[in-house]
Amino acid sequence: MLKRLDAWQRRRRWAGLVVGVGKRYAEDGVARHGARIAYYSFFSIFPLMLAFVSVLGFALEDDAALRQEILDSAYADMPVIGPFIRNDVGTIGGSGIALALGVAIALWAGLGVTLALGQALDRVWSIAPVAQPGWVARRLRGLVMLLAGGLALVASSVLGGAAASGHFGPAIATAASIVLSLTLDAVILLSAFRLLTAAAPPLRDLVPGVALAAIGLLVLQAVGGRYVESTIGRATDTYGLFATVIGLLTWLSIAAQLILVSAELNAVRSLGLWPRSLSGPLTDADRKVLEGYARASVHDDRAPVSVTWPP
């Protein structure tokens, strides 16, 4: 049966691609990277949101309505803690030095997410440690990524407020909100897939994974968020605040795994790593994958790695 399944998936492009992505996902240990991304995301959400609120309060001090509109839009699709942060989080007060110090600490916390995601993407693209960005370069890329995400949030919030201002019908406003949410996710994902790895793949090779992740995150925000919140509502009486922590970590973990599966899709398509073998002799894609893993083990240019195959 395994031989028949193997022959069937090799003859069909979509099936071979799915198997190739699944095998790479397992071989790369992406699940461990996803757990690490979710861990850092959990600890960086509150500092980043505190910095976001503080910067908006400083920049839009004379326009409280616009500031609140941006905050409401930015937190609208964040399950579990979105309303909590929007209503209860304060701002960094005091002098400009206190604000700058608070924002710097928040960015330092957020860099944990970008570092974990960047290292996962390097693994997905089989980038050897010797070719990966250095300590400074990786953090500079992370800062650019965080800045791009913040600007995308503000732009999406302003445009979403314009679409829902009452000049259009409810159907158009709803459609515009969905399109804006997809666009926001796509911009952030495209930036992350391109900036946070040393692979530097062409942008056109990133489009399939970006589309999959953006649509998946939209569904996760709509369906997964409600499911998690309803589960927390039933568990709060027993577990209290601990249920909220579990729910948020669950949602972040699913989102991280979705993003990494989408990155695997890009790598498998771009590098031609399919169809893979489920039984019998190795395929050309299998050889490419194994050669990539061997070359990805190089830690020093003075110790090159070569791959040979028996006849």
C-alpha cells in the first residue's frame, strides 16, 4: 500500500507538493521552532503593546479620537487579550527619556520573536550557520521588521476607519475590513519572509506561502479566536487566570506553526524539493534535501562539506 501511495503522489503535482512540505516540516523540526516563537511572542506582547500605546499617545496627543480609533482597530482581531489590553493598558509616562527607555525595552523584548523566526526561516531554507546574519545584522533586521509591522498596523487602522466611517454600506465596509486585514497580514508576512533570513529568495517565490499564511491567519482570527475565548470562558471558573494564559499560548502556537508551514511551502516550491520518496529509491528531490542538510552543517569556511553518492 505504501508503494502504491508513493507512486500515486509522485504522479500528481499537488499531492507531491503536499508530501514534500510535510516531510520537510518533520525533518526540519519546525514544531520546536514554532513553540519557541510562541514562547517569545507571549512575553513580548505586553511590552510591545505598551510601547505602541505610548508612542500613539505622544504622536497623536491632540487627536484623541484618532488615537482611540487606531487602538480599537489594532486590537480588534487579537483574541483572548485584545479587549483587555485596549481597555486597561496604560502608557509610559514621565519625561521623553522615560518614554524612549520604555520603548527601547519593549523593542528588546519584541526582538525575541524576530530572532526566533529568523533562525527558523534559516533552517527552512537550509542556511548554514556560517552564512547566517551576525549578531548585529540579525537584530537590525528585527528592528526593521518591528517598525514595518507597526507602520502597517497604523496604516490599516486609518484606512479601516475611513471604510467604516458611514460613507459606504455595511457590506462594503465588511468587505473592506477583510481586504485590509488580508493586506496587513500579507505585508507583514512578506517582510518577515524576506528580511529575517539570509536566503534572500525572490519575492515572487514567497507569494504562495504569504497567501496561505494570510488566509490562514484570517480564519484563525475569526474562528480560532472565538473557539479559544469560549473555551477560556468555560474553564475560568476552575482555572482562573491560568486558563487565559493557556488559551493565549495555544492561539500563538497555532499561528506560529501556520506561518512556518507556509515558509516550508515557499522553500519546497522554490528549491524544487518535490516529489519526495515514501518508499524505494531516492528521488532527485530527496538528494537535494539531503545535500542541503549536509551543507547546512558548516560552521566554519575552513571546514567545507562535500556530498557524494554511491553509484
